[in-house]
Amino acid sequence: MAVVFKPTEGLTDKPFHYCPGCCHGIIHRIIAESMVEMDLLNSAVEVASVGCTYNSYEYFNCDAVQAAHGRAPAVATGIKRNLKDQTVFTYQGDGDLASIGTAEIIHAAARGEKITVFFVNNAVYGMTSGQMAPTTLLGQVTTTSPFGRDASYQGYPINVSELIANLTGAVYVERVCLTDYKNIMNAKRAVQKAFNVQKNNLGFSFVEFLSTCPTNWGKEPVAALDWLKEKMIPQYPLGCFKGEDLKFDAAGNLIAGEVHAGEKEVRA
């Protein structure tokens, strides 16, 4: 009998603890599948962040370390600089990356650190009961914006991908979502492209995933996906903000595109 589906070796057997309808499980799987398909599993090092994914190191079947809140890019920098042949990636939420760790992510990208960052944006602090995050939408109700986010009082949402893309050291920046099969496959392509950027020592790579948080949004899973499409995507448009011209062959080698990072120029 033909096997049409099986668990990926990139994940352990430990059941996920995430809420029903949360996109973290899908993201975990496409990252894990990519590591297996690209033969990176034995050379990968994940740096886990603080938040809903604090124990993601229990799920990814590769080496991993835990970073303090917001500090994953700094920890990843130290690992990559010392273990240059390893594939080093961080897995971070919007509270961890865009609030607590703003300095770390900006400067890691500005320096062109040869690491990969996977950023999950669900517009809210998930683990700590749904407080307003830097990515919370205008008018969005959270436990710390009970009347909706007011720009005159709480400022505007931060579009992290667009911010990172302005930095010279950032080589590849893309925002994706996971609302259907087509978008999930596109997200997996982005994950593999980010890993290939690192494999070719081109610089900093960054993939933002728009995700749902049904529990803290107070919505059923399907309604949460609809809300993401109707409300989040207009604020956070999907697409590649930097590195769209970079192309890789089946072995992951750069075959097209240019990278300008300070004094270093790489052409294919």
C-alpha cells in the first residue's frame, strides 16, 4: 500500500500543547519537513524564545537552546559565529521579537548575521493572556486595550518585515500566511529559501508568518482564519520585501540574483 502521509522525522513524538486552531503546529511541521528534505536536521540548531513556543525545543528533532525573553537573535549570533557550518534559526512571537527583543532583532539584521529568523505574528501576546502587542491592529480589543487600540494613546502597529527589509544586512525578507493549502505550500517555499540564503552565507534571512490566536481573539478556529484574512492582511500584506530575485537550484546553490551587504557583493 502506498504511503500518502506520515509523521516527519523533523518533529519528535511529543504532542503539541497549542490551542485548537493555532497555526504554530503547521509552522512547526513545514520547518521540520524542510529540515528533513534539505538534509539539515543533523546540522540545525534552533534557538527557542519565550512565549507560547517557549518549549518548541521539545518538538523540533534537532539541537536547540533556550534564550531569555527577546534575546534569541543574540544567542543565535553567538552560536553561528562559533559554529559556522551549523544552520541556526530562531522561532519567535511578536511579543518576544517586536517588543521585548526589538534591539536584538534590528541589530542582528543590520549586522547581516548569517542566521534565519522565523517570526510568528498573531497580533497579540498569546501565552500571557492576550495583552496588546506591537502588532495589535488599530481598534483591536485586548486585555490591555479593552476599548480597542487607539493610535493617539497606544501608537500604531509595527510592520516588522517592512522595517527589517530597509536594513542593508537583511538579504531575504518575506511575509506569508497559512490560511489554506496554497498559502501553506508558499510558506514552506519561503522557509526553504530562507535556509538556502543561510546555506550560501548571503546574510540575514527573515520569514514572518501571519497566524491566528483563537483563544485570545475569542473566536472559533474558522472564524479566526476569516478575521486574519479580512483584518490582518490589509495591515500586513503578503509578499517578498527583499530578495525576491534570489534563486536556488535543487541542491540549494545560488543560481540567480544579487546581494549587496555593505562592502560585500555576491552575484550569481
